[in-house]
Amino acid sequence: MAEDNKWRPPGDEDDDDEEVDETAYKSVKDAVLFVIEVSPSMLTVPPHPDTKRADRDSPTSAALKSAYALMQQRIISNPNDMMGVLLYGTERSKFSGEDESDGNPAYPHCYLLSDLDVPAAEDVKAIKTLVEDEVEFEKLVVPSEEKVSMANVLFCANQIFTTKAPNFSSRRLFIVTNDDDPHANDRGAKSSAAVRAKDLYDLGVIIELFPISKPDQGFDKRKFYDDIVYNQLPTDPEAPAPISAATKTSSTGDGISLLSSLLSNINSKAVARRALFSNLPLEFGPNFKISVKGYIIFKRQEPKRSCYVWLNGEKAQIATGITTRTAEDTARTVEKVEIKKAYKFGGEQIPFTPEEISSLRNFGDPVIRIIGFKPISMLPIWANLKPATFIYPSEEDYVGSTRVFAALHQQLLASHRMGVVWYIARTNAAPVIAALYPGAEQRDDDDDHAATATQTMPPGLWLIPLPYADDIRQNPDIPTLIRAPEPLIDRMRTVVQQLQLPKARYDPAKYPNPALQWHYRILQAMALDEELPERAEDKTVPRYKQIEKRAGEYAMEWGRELQGQHQAWQKEHGSAAAGAG
């Protein structure tokens, strides 16, 4: 199995390769630096005393809570990623390696709250103390009377990325501000900031803006930030994508909505895209190929142990596993050259040499070869053995792959057809017959403007593994079912209509895995010396009061109808039985 592969000794990787070791995806390390503005307006709580959900969080406080929440998430899910927090516009100044009492700081009014590094439990505790202790917060977060230079802020960020994360393929700068024109009357300062932003872009740093609207006016990015934020994708195709839609600001302005809005945008970018395979040829015919990359969009997440720890010594130590094979009768150590692999046939063990096994498993080079097309209606819902793989074009091996891929995708969508392909994912993998299914782009329907709607599913093609004849099992013996009468079906139809999900669809983003979240919550409490929670938050628990309110009476009517139908059935069959007797 894939999970067992990483515990095998070196040189023993030539066993069955049916499962994909998903831990071996190509992944990238991510470095995120929060740059949060400190100003009187950013420290002002939105005035909504008549709103029940009103909160005491100012925009700066909400942004710090977002950074704290992301640190909590990263310290478990992405332990090799870096995070840092830089405040600008503060009266106090502090930079890495500087003494705060120094009267000539390198970056005036820039306070490096948390240096860019892999988050440790102490870093998370420090920010937690700041966001929960109002006295400490008010003591540190004091706005400066002098205007801070955005060019200086961006240069400070440049120095942090250069010194702390020089070789990271994904480096991102999160700017949280409500000032859409920090240099309204200074064209030179604007030009200097644009130059510093271009330097960051040339360095491979992606600047992402989290604009916050003021109560009396909106946020106009055209005044300043259109020259600062570049919309181009990072050069590394595996890196996390930048924001595809404008950040939604709170409609009520209260801190809870603000925090939820910021955190939802941040969480959507927290997981890096990981390639299952890169530059695999998609073959249309002889000497006609393009290259594609494959991704698994949906994957069940489970708690994973990265190592074994030995706790019986003076301090905890990581244990290294060693596998030794011994003979069953003499218990002597058996060397690898003494071992032969065999398959059982007719009660006998048939041995094979490594070369013979390799030739048995070799069905050709990795490829996706189109062998025909079929109507999509011919693909039954049960014909899906494993998770589908999302494929997208790559120009690295064959120039023009994107155009050919787009033409194929659009034609399949327009004609409601799918491809049938011969699919070998990697060397020594078993060949698979798969459906090449066209998927259209999907965007969030909640957004008012289609142009800025958040993309929930990218356009592309899906590889759906199809079963062979050997994979289909005999149907179970199912007795003849009794069909319910039409009045009973009509009553149940009403109940089902009342209990439909919003927009009649299931949105997995709204339902975190309760078992996984409980595991992480306990792990977080132990790492940060917090009190252990009493119970898990489970959003999959049905809302019984809402169900009762919406469908309770209809369910009771269905029950009465069922009782009446059952009594009529008993009378009918009871009379028939008496007549037969």
C-alpha cells in the first residue's frame, strides 16, 4: 500500500505499484508575510451598536487574529512553511537584529512583530497574547504621527524575503489596509513605491491585497494599488495561485464578519497545488502529442504520523526504523540476494527473477492515448473505481499544447462527448482504461458580479478510471420490493422538497471533517499548553429544530398517511387470507 511504502528499507521499492503514493506529490514551500497597517481608522471599531452581531474587533485586531489563526493552521498542516507579521504605521520601530532603543532605525515606523520563519509554538503564543490582552495590544499598536513611506515598507519586506526565504518557490506578501491612496499628494512617493513593488515581483514575490472599506467610503484600488499589485501568476506553476477575486469586505462592518471574510480568503490559498504527474504526453495519433499535468483535486485528508518518537530517554528522540528479514526455522538473517519473488498457481509457488517481474509489469512508457470518443450519456455513475485526476495543459515539452487542449475541451463540451483513453500514469504502472471527461468552469453563485466571482472549479479534463470485466462483481440477490402507493409517495415528495440543501446542492467547503478537526484541536491544545476542549465542533450534526420547523408537520401527515395505507393493506390481505382459508 502507498502508506506502507515510506517504511520500506532502501532498494525494496519494486513491489506492486497499484496505488499512488500521494505523499510523493511535487509540493512547494510557502513563505507568507502579513503586512498590517496601523492607523487611527484601522484601530477604530466599526460603529454598529444596533447590530446583534456587533463585535469589538478593529480591522487591525481582526487582521492579527487572521494571522494567528493561519499560524495555528500552518504549524500543523504545513510545518515547513514560513510565516511572519510586519506592522507599519506604528510609533515604535523594530527590525530583525535591531535594538528597539536604537534612535536611528533602518525602517522607521515598521515593527517586525514576528520574523519570517517556520512558526514555533512560542511564536503562536506571543501573537495569541497580543490579540487577547487589550493592555499589551494598546501598548504596542500606537499609530505614528508621521506618515510612513510605502516604498520603505515594501523595501523592508524585500529584505525580509531575501534574507529569510531566498530559495522558496512561493513567497507572498499579504497587505491589509483601509487606505486606498496613502500618497495622495506625493507623486514621487507613489513612483518609489511602484519601483519597490516591481523589485518584489522580479524577486518572485506575489503581493496580495486585502482591502477594507471605511464606513463612509469604499476602497478604490485604481488610486494607488493597481500599480503595486500585479495580477500575473507566479513563475512556478506549482505555487499557490493569487487571489482570483476581490476580497469581500464586511457588509455590516463588524469585527466578526471582517475576521470571517479575511480568514476565508486566506484559507482558500493555504494549500499549495500539487502535481500528481508532470508533462505526461496526451497522444491523439501517431506523431501528434501534447503535454499535460495531472492533479488530484479531491483527496481524503487523514491524520498522518510523520515519524516515530522514542520517549524513554532523557529527552524525546526521533526513532529510525530498520527492517531485518529472518528465516522462520533458524532465525538467521536473510540477505536480499537470497530472496526470490513468486506467485502461487495450482498449489505451487512459481518463482520469477527481478528481470522477469519487470518485464511482466512493463506495458510501455507513461502516456494518455486517445482511442475513441463516446457520448457522455454512456458513462454510468457506478463506473468509477478511483478518484478522478484533473489534467491541464503544459507548454514545457510541446509548444502549442494549450491551444490543442482548449480546442479538444471546448469540442467535447459542445458535443456532450467524452474521450476513451489508454492511461499509464508512470513507469511500471498497470494500464487503465479511463474516460476523458470535459469539465466546465464553475464560479461562486453568491457573488453579484460574474466578472469577479470566485472560481470554485477550474475548466479542464478529468481522467475517470473505468472498470475492466474482471472488476465487475455479481449482483446480490435482492427480493422484489413492495412499491409504495402514490399518495404516500406524494406526501414524502413534499418532505424531501422542504429539506433540500441551499441551491439544491452539497457544498463540502461548509462541512469540515469533525474527526480530523478534533485531532488537530487536541494537537494544538497540547502544543500551545491550552486547556483541552471538552467536545468537538461538528457541523454535520442535523439542525433538528430547523427540520422540525420546516418539515415537521409534513412528516406527521406522511406518518398518518402511512398508517392509513397500512391499515388498508392489512384489511385487503387479511380478507384474502381468510377467503383462501
